[in-house]
Amino acid sequence: MAATTIETVAGLKRKANLAIPLAGIEAEAHRRLSQLARTVDIKGFRKGKAPVKLVDRQYGQQVRQEVVGDQLRDAFTLTANTHQLRVAGMPQFEPKPGDGQTDLLFEAHFEVYPEIDLGDVASWSFERESLEVDDKHVDTTLEILRKQRVSYKAAKRAAQADDRVTVDFESTLEGAPMPGGQGSDFPFVLGTGQMLPDFENAVTGKSAKDVVEFDLTFPADYRATDIAGKTAQFKVTVKAVEGPVLPEVDADFAKVLGVESGDLDELRREVRANVEREVVRRLQSRAKTAVMQKLREMPDIDLPKSLVDTEIRRLMQITRADLESKGIPNAKDVPLAPEIFVEEAQARVKLGLLVGEIARVNQLQPSPDKVRELVAQQAMNYENPAEMIKWYYTDPRRLQEVQAVVLEDEVVEWVLAQAKTTAAAVSFDELMDIAK
């Protein structure tokens, strides 16, 4: 059942000739039909007592098709292994004319993985960022936690940054009321970017009962394209101004954050431990981003079309799921042009091939311990972590996704170990993405 030839069609495309002996098909079909006869129900016979010839008459064609499919895949696998081919995607089989006496003939059309030259990884350069957590970082984190639990109290003064302002507003565009440009008892916090800067600037410095009228020009890239770049007229009535009230860092605050004893020293220790874990995670993420960017910048390689097409379909599924989660009507039927996903799909396939090549050449494997650790971390986001862990390990597809992430991490560490690295400091605010 070996291929007689392997032909290069074009680029990564290959063609193999396969011959499946008819005698082998009949022998395997007879074996399967004999097994089937022991369990199948045939009218007029007790279960398992029907003659094989009768079972063959009813199920023979289906069984022979299954045998041909299985032996065809086996023949192709043997061919690929014999010729040391690294097959990308699934082969397509086409029947060929033959004498029909000894063999069934097929052509297998498939693609192979490209030959990849990674170059001299030792010549690559990266910065290894580091940050040591100290008391100031704990203080900064506690302040963020306070702001996350802010309340508001009526303020008898003009509105300023961080105040919550409640307004009524109306607007016109080109002399007519602007669709969606009216609102009542609408609250927003100044300085958070919830409203356009011109809107916030017009309200800042105003007090309750003040009325302000102003022009507002929408940005050219505004999400509502029908009004992007246009200027509307707004009339805003300030109904309430409330100043922020942050909770004190006391025993009650500690309990709210899960420190049942209310002890502030224990609170700081827990906050510090959490910050240290997050710092490590973010440093690893930034290092991974740098390595992946280096791989993306490598010269283009031939990409198997089958892998790109598969990635396009995956991106389309993700897009539909995202639309559905946002409540878009008939999200599953929204027309999506595959062409708009081609560039991203190609970039993802290229990156995947480069990561896979590094792992293959250097015999890197996802560490089972790290896989279990990542599964446990992700499971903690659910109400019953133990059940989620069990689900991951009983769903091969889901577990493979975790293994792929861990393998990427192994590749990143390997690259950084081979490349030139220089120590670099990073600020806490930058690392934690804290706005100034």
C-alpha cells in the first residue's frame, strides 16, 4: 500500500499515488460484517443470528466504503512516514481509473510544512525587565483599591475632576434634533473618558442648576460614522454634582477585601503577595510579547493554504461568537467576507509555524506540571474549580489549547536563554498600566 511516487505540484503542494489491494478490502470487510452479524437486528432472525450474506446484502456497501476510507488513510500515513513528509492539514483523495481487478487507485493531494531557517537565534537581542515590589507599590495598589470602592456625596460647589455629574442634555445637528442625542438624569464621572473631551470641558466648573450651551465636533474616527467629523450643538443642564468619597484603610476596609481579622498588617501582606504574583505574570507576558514580535518580523515563509483556510474559519467563528455575545440579532447569519481575515490568519499561521519549528527542532514539550498549574489558574475563575479542572482533562480539545499556551511559554524561555539579553528596569505604573 505504498505510494509509487511523490510529485511536487507547486510550492508546498504535493501529490501521491496510492494503491489499495482489493483483496485486503474484502478481507477486512468480511471481518467487520461477521462482527456486525453478531449484534445487528435483521427482520425474521433473532438478534445475532442473521446469516453474514444477508448482513452483507444490507450493510455491505456502507462497510466497504468505511474500509476503503480507513485503508486509504492508513496507506497515506505509511507513505508520509516512508518519505519522511511533514503533512500540513488533511489530504484530499481522488479516485483514479484502473483495471479494477487487483487494486483501487487514488491520488492524494496535500501540502507539506515549509522548510524554515530560524537563523542564528544567539544573535537576537532582548531586554529582560525586572521590578522589585516595595512598600510604595503596596500603597499605590491600596489607593487603587480604594478608588474602585468609591462612593459619592452631594457637593455644593462647581464640578471638578473625579466628580460624578448628573445632567440632562439635548442636541441638534444641522438644525434638526440629533438621533440619540438626548438624555435625562445621565450620570458620568469627569476625567474618566466616558464622554468626549469637549463635553467634559463644557461641564467642568459648572454647578447644579447651571445650563451650558456649546458646539461639539465629533472625531473623524468616531464610532458612529454617520456623525463622524460633524459639529453638533448641545444644551446641557447640570442637575447634580457629587464629590468622591474614598473608604478609609481600616479594619472594615480590610474585611471587605477578604481579610476577616481586619488586621491592616495582614492586609498589606496579602496585597503585597498579590502584587508580586501579578508583577511576575506581567513581566513574563511582556517578555513573551517581545519574543513573539521578533518572530513576526522574520522574513515571510511559504504558508500551507489549508492551514490559512482553517485559521480563517476559526477567526470567523470567533467574530460571530463575539457578535452574538453583544446581542447582535441573527449573529450566526451575519455575512462575513473571508477576505477580511486573510492577513490576520496568515500572520497567525506564520507565528504558529515558527513556534512549532523551534519546539520541534529543540524537542520542547509542554510541561505537565505547568499545564496543571495553568488549568488550575483558569479554573479558579469558576464557581466550582474542581469540576472545571475535571472538564479540562476530559476535553482533549480544551486541554490542547492550554498545552499550546504552555508550549509557547517554553519556546519563549528557550529563545531568551539562547539570545543576548540585557537587564532593564520598568516602572510600576508602566507595568501595571496605571494611568497618570
